[in-house]
Amino acid sequence: MPPHLTHRDEEVLRTLVLRVRCITASIVAAYFWPSLASGTKQAERRMSALEVAGWLRSERRFAKRLPRLNMPIATWSPGDPVIEFGKISYLLKHRFNFPATTCRIYIASMKAANRYGGVGDRPPRNSETSHDLGLAQVYLELRMKGVIGDAEWVSEGNMKVKSGEKVPDALIRTRDGRATVIEFGGEYSKMKLRDFHLYCEALCLRYEIW
């Protein structure tokens, strides 16, 4: 059991309580132990210790393996030409080249939620596991690159919308009021991409599809 929470522990817990629903040790290793060859083993040990201490809980899930997400597949700003829905759909569908495999996902416990004032014990549905792990990568990639910084990351669950209204995965809002929609693209069809584009266009929102 960890005798105390390190700064790295705190960042991982805040990420799970306030930003994303689940994560794996390999994702944690890529962003919190990036320079160590043994980073995954280090992350596995630390995540296990945090689980024993009651800060996390874990589940075995099936999820599709993704490549490292270094940049968005598509971006759009009001006034830009419409993105090529067919091309983007093809790219999104063909990056899932590997079959789903079992992995251990970690989610924040209620103990962690009470400490940081967010949501805990909220695992994704089985059908959403791959998507939510992808979104976790996107958040940590943007965090690492300094895109988040002082900006506010508003997750889907924290958006104020009408009942039944579909919303994007996340929104980055800067202090001066500018907003960028963040969407992790699953195996999206051309029609789904078109509907997403029209949603953002109607609200004059810039977006990134990862």
C-alpha cells in the first residue's frame, strides 16, 4: 500500500475522476513513465498498489488495440471547407486492424471521487471500453503537448444539454471563451461523421476528430 500519494499518483487519479472514465497501465506508462524501458511494469505495480489502497478498482475487459494517437485525423474550423467524410471514415475503420484482446482497465473509486470532487466507480459499458481508452489517450496526448494548460476540459458527462441530446466526447474551453470539440472516432460511417459535422457547424464550433 502506498504510504502517501505522489504527484504522479495525484495526476493519474485526477485524470480518472475528472477527465476520463478508464485507463490501462500501458497508457499510464506511455505518458507518466515515457523514458523508462520498464515503464509498463512500473505503472502496473503502482496502479496495483493504488487499487490495494482503495483509490482505484480494476476489471478485465475486451478492447481493441490502437496505435499511438499523435495527432487528430481531421480538424475543422468555421469557414473551412467540409472534411471528406468518406476518406475520414475509411481511415477510422482501418486503424482497428487488430482483434480485441483482454486487458485490465482501471477506474477511480468512490474514495478517489470524494477526494477530488468528481465521479468514481463509473466503469464504461463493455461496448464503450475501446472508445473510452482511446479518449484517455487523446486527453493525455493533449495534456503532454500543453494544449490543455489553463484550458478547461469538459467531458461528455459534464456538458449541460437537453435530455436525449447527443453530445461530443469532450470540449476544450479556453479562458477567453474559445472552444474546441474533441471527438474520438470509432468505426464511424460517413453518415455519422456528417451528422457530427453538422452539429458542430450549427454551433460554430471548431472540432478535432482523433
